[in-house]
Amino acid sequence: MTLPLFLTDAEIAEICDPLKSPAAQKRFLRAFGMVVNEKPNGKPLVVRSHAEWVLSGRIGPSAGPAAFDPRTQPNVEGLLEHLSKRKLRRPKKED
């Protein structure tokens, strides 16, 4: 028996239990790092192979949001250095 391409509504409900609202389920699945699309009826749509990669801890090539990549974090030190070297341009006061 071949599994369907997408997770079934029952599988999504089991993963997201006790959440029932499609919007809450989508937020929950996205928090896991899954790419979640939306069916015409508003319910979450997740590709099975992607869900398997994410839920097994193996982040695949289409891993969704780059939240797992430390390179996506802001370089606070670099920003502060840049701002400290920048010349301030203040409007001239009229006397």
C-alpha cells in the first residue's frame, strides 16, 4: 500500500492534539519547522516526506524557515560598530 503524498487530516489531528482549529494547527506545525500550506477548506497541508524529515530530526533540504541556521541571527556587534563609526546628520537649527 502506498501512502498519500500529503499527511491526512487524521494524522495532522494526531500530531496537533488537542488543537482543533486549523489556524492553531498550522501555527503548531510551523513551530516545528514544517512548511505548511493551506487547503481550500483552510486546513493545513503538509508534504509527508517533509514531515518525516522534520519529525525524525533530520532537517531536509527544504526545511522551511531558516530558524535552525545560526547564520540567520543578527550581527549585533557589527551593527553597533557600524553605527558608532557613522557620522550623525542632524538638521541645522535655525536661529
